[in-house]
Amino acid sequence: MGEGTEAAPSDVELQFELDEHGRVWIIRDGDCDIIGRKDAVCAEMRRFLAAAEVGAVDWGGHS
């Protein structure tokens, strides 16, 4: 990371993988979970990121 871009203590590293069946996996701290089919996950991520961009996200888990 460049200067001034260090991860905050609460930041987590996540990886996402797409399997041969079109399912998205989330990988965190060595744990893997299927979070859904590619199209649905992409749509939800787009909605979440758009809401986060304008500050409309309820950080309790609901937008």
C-alpha cells in the first residue's frame, strides 16, 4: 500500500471467487461461503455500493 493508505484495524481482507456453476464464494480468514449466483450478487453489490457512495447505507446491515 502507498503512503497514507494503510488499512484501518477494522478493515478486513476479502476475496471473491466465481466457480464453474456461476456461484460467488466469499473467502475471509480461511473460511469460505457461497453468497449466491453471480447475477444476483453483482446486482446487490451494485445497489450497496451506489447507496454507500451517497451515504444512504444503514450500517446496521440494511439500506
